[in-house]
Amino acid sequence: MKIESFSSEDTFEFGKSLGEKAKAGDVYVLDGELGTGKTVFTQGFAKGLGIDEPINSPTFTIVQVYDEGRMPFYHFDVYRIGDVSEMDEIGYEEYFYGDGASLVEWGSMIDEIIPKEAVHIKIEKDLEKGFDYRIITMEGE
């Protein structure tokens, strides 16, 4: 499935719609170059889960847990991990197979441990169609 986003609001709203449908144990893999809107998408996803607190990428902590929504939200940013074994150290399985929804930014970097039923989302720019234009590709679900 491909979605066109013409603004950060569109990207936020698409994330929100997925968050509203998310179930415990769902894993979403989010990829895209720097500046494509991964954080905006994630903020929308969290809003769809009923989370109102500020959402920022956990670049240096790898995972941030939010408990205030209708279920826990596990937000990963694996951009800075050196080796997939670092995911073992933080106990990723408890999150991926736990009672909340997981969203993994830069998830292709740890593809070997991503559950096969995960939803893969890629956000790409197309400057020929405008500065704010994004194409969001989603596979799985």
C-alpha cells in the first residue's frame, strides 16, 4: 500500500490512524532517510494510542516506554546501535512480544530479529513533487 503525504499533518494523521488500529504485540518497522518525517509519523502513532505526552526519538536510549495510552507503546530508535546483540541487552523480546505496540525507527538495521509478521513502513521524499511531499509505503498487516 502506498500513501501520498503532502504535509507533516498528513504524515501525522496516517500515523495516528495506524495507532488507533494497533493491537498488543504489533511491531511496526519505520525506515526513511533523516528528515523524512519518521518522528512526525511516530507522534501521530502515539496520539492514536491515546498518548498525549511529548514523543521524541530515543536515539541515545534505544527504547522509550510510554504507559499512558490504551496500551503500552515501545518506541525504539536503533540508528546508533553497533551490533544487533545490543537489542538482547535491552530485552527487546519482552517489548516485541509484550502487552503493547512496538515501533522501531531504522528497523532495517536489525532485520534479523524483527518478527516476520511486522508491518514495514518506509517514508521517502520526492522533491520534484514538493518540499513537503512524501510517499509512505506500507507492507504487511
